Amino acid sequence: MAKKRDYYEVLEISKTATITEIKKAYKKKAIQYHPDKNPGNTEAEDKFKEAAEAYEILSDEQKRAKYDRYGHEAPGGFGGHAGGGFSMDDIFSQFGDIFGGHFGGGFGGGFGGGGGRRVTRGSDLRVKVKLTLKEIATGVEKKIKVKKYVACQHCNGNGSENGTAYTTCSTCNGSGTQTRIVNTMLGQMQTQTTCSSCNGEGKNITKKCPHCSGEGIIREEEVITINIPAGVAEGMQLSMSGKGNAARHGGVNGDLLIVVEEEPHPELLRDENDVVYNLLLSVSTAALGGNIEIPTIDGKVKVKIDPGTQPGKVLRLKNKGLPSVHRYGTGDLLINISVYIPEKLDDGEKNILSGLENSPNFQPNKSVKDKIFSHFRRMFD
């Protein structure tokens, strides 16, 4: 797969370009590589789509900021068609107004329409997907059932009986647009508007499809496979181009937006790419040391507790956390140590502790006191 070019390079603009400069640059490229000027030239068509993709991102303030920060590998993508999902219909349905009638604003197709036939777009769908820490750590493939509008198979999505009961609009001759000459103080000006007779579709249905009532879409349940990358986080949104609702009477499908939800782990907490476990030791284990079994994302492991381990100490298991969604490495497992002090003691336990009370090893020395004071001072600074 060819490496994507920088969007600013594609449009030949600086990174400080204004929206007016971006629009002007895109229009120049679009005219240069327009299929009407380059019939049968696949290289020109690719550059035409590349320019449209660059314009989609750089003309949107939020997408541009995300691109400036992360580049093409932005977490969750950019939504829409950025990523190579543009078709010619997509481009003219979204950005047709930028050409100002230079080429008529679009392509024919479907119903034999002409240059400016309006291309509708289906609505986006949003779903939530719950993931465990284990699934987030490794990435996962999920199959979900989605109720959505799909193109009617009986009429091929055009809304007419058997897909053939329609006529070309006589008002616009199938172009979907009407051109008018308007006299102004500056002279005659040509304007182009959506055809009022066919609502820009370039055709008129003579007999509706009985299965979809002439809408061209029906509601069905579809099983969609979603590939979730490793390292995603709560609230992150992924996008699947063309997996949303189908458009009425043909056109471009909307997108499927997947919102990530994290299922709480019974023992582990997430802190960005690190995972935290709060370990509660008994007084004897903290004093004498030992081996303790703790949970990780991948299962149980044993860690060594050194004799004399103090409350507040943090043990770190390298690379036992979560991978970065940007592929910048893997987090760690942090073990926060606390020591349990029993609230009630029997007489035998009291006698044992009383016997140790005067032992110098059970009295905090100056070094320990200084550490405790320094710890609390940092807490309140």
C-alpha cells in the first residue's frame, strides 16, 4: 500500500494556510485533475480523489487540528471518507458547490442522469462496543448485529418497480439541475439550482416498488465485523466508511461510528497505558517478606516482597500494561503497596506485639521519620 502524502503537500499550501487559501488550492487541483478534462486517465483520477481527501481534512477545523498533531495515524481516524474511501459520487455530493458550475457539479449514473445529478448520502450510525482490558491489550475482532437501512434488492435501490419503472426528468433532461440566466446590474449571470421537478435525482418514478414503497431502502439486520486495534481507550471513536444507513433512491452510504466502552476489571485499574494493582500486605509479610501472587492482564504472576517493605512503596513490572494505540510502546503494571493493621487483637497477639514494642527494630529511626515527613510534605505542596 502506497504511503500517503502530506495533505499540505497535496494541495501545495503552507501549514498556516487560511480556509480561503485551502479552498482556492483545492479548486485549482480539482479542475486540473477533473475526469472531464482527463477521460480514462486513472492517475489523474487518483490525484483528484487525493485532493478531495486533503480538502476534507484541512477544511474542517477539528479534523485539521487532529491531523496537525497526529498525522495520518490519528487515533480513531477522521471519520467521513478520509482514508481512501472516496468515490466520485462522494466528492461531488460533498464538495460539488466548490466548483461553482465549472463542470456541472457531478456525474451521471444510476438513472442515466447528466452532469449535475444530486447524490444523496445515508445517515451515520453510532454503536457502543464494550471491551475488557484483555481485549484492549491485544486488539480484538467483534461481530455485532446492527439494524439499519439497506438498498432494496427488488428495485436495486432506485425505488421503482423492478428497478425500471421510471422516466428521465423532462425538466432537467436527467441532469438533476436547472440553469437560469439572471440579468443583474453587472450583466447576465448564469446560476444553477437543483431541479424542482425531480428534486435533483434526474428521474421520475412512474410506479413505486411495492417492497420499499418507493423509498429504495428497507430496514434489515446486518452482522458487521469490526476490527478493534490494541490500546484503544474509553470514549474513543472508530469509523467504518460506508457501513451506515443506505441513502434513499441510491447514493452514498453513511458511516458506522464505533464508540469504545471499557468494562471495569475486578482488580486492576487503568491509568492511561499503565495498569495499577493495589496490594494489601499483612504486617508480618511486610516485615518478613515473601512471594505474593497478584493478577495481571494475562493472568496470575508471583512477585517477591522484600523484607521490611514499607507502605506506599510501588513495584513496577515492565511492559505488563497496555500498548499505545499510537504504537509508542507498552505501559507497566504498577503495584501500590499498603499494609493492613488489624483493628482487634486477642490477648496472645497483644502480648507478642507488646514484647516487640521496645525492640529497636520496631522503632522508626531518624531516616524513616525523614522519609515520612518528606512524603507528606509533597502531598500538601
